[in-house]
Amino acid sequence: MEKNNELIQLSGTGSFLGNDQIHFAPDNAVPERMEAFHGECAVHQLTDGSFEVIKKRRVRVRSKLIHKLAHGRISKLKDGDIFLTIRIGEDESLDMADTILDEAYDASQALREYLSKY
């Protein structure tokens, strides 16, 4: 379905099922009248007693990969922060402390090279 900003007003009966589900049955049901959306929503009861449902936009962090490591990555985030992740599986037969030191050293070298270019 095409994304559209058309205002659609519905009347009907709404039911709260527990704390995490709302069921709305319109008086005049028209299949596919509205595009389905998935995600987290906020529900507010307004001062007139009606309800407003607002889909929360998911904010995704945009990052630029500086260097891929054997066990992680070093990236520059949209806000300028540098982000280093290192992940070592419990089942890997490595000395974790030495591996973290080696990865951090490799990341620092990659960062120095990156910063010298930009």
C-alpha cells in the first residue's frame, strides 16, 4: 500500500485487553481502509475522554565504520563519538584479556590512521 497522510476518522467500540493490547471494532468495517503498522506506540487519553494512539519513531544510529576487527568494530557515530565494540564468544579458546588488549590496540591504530586522513 502507498504511504498516505489522509485523515481517516472511525467510530466504533474499543476494548482494552490487559495492559498491552487494544481492540477496536469500527461501526462500518471496510477491509484495508488503513495501512497496518507495527512497532511501539504511545496511547494517551485526552481531556475529552477520547484516546490518541501515536506510533513511536525508531531512531537508528547512523555510524561510519572506521575499521572491522577480528572480534568487533570501531565506528564513528553521527554525533561524532567514537564507538568501539569487542565481542568474544565464551566458547572461543582464547585468553580474553589478551585478546581485548590486542583488539583495542588494533582499534587505536585504525583510529589514528582514520583521524590523520580526516
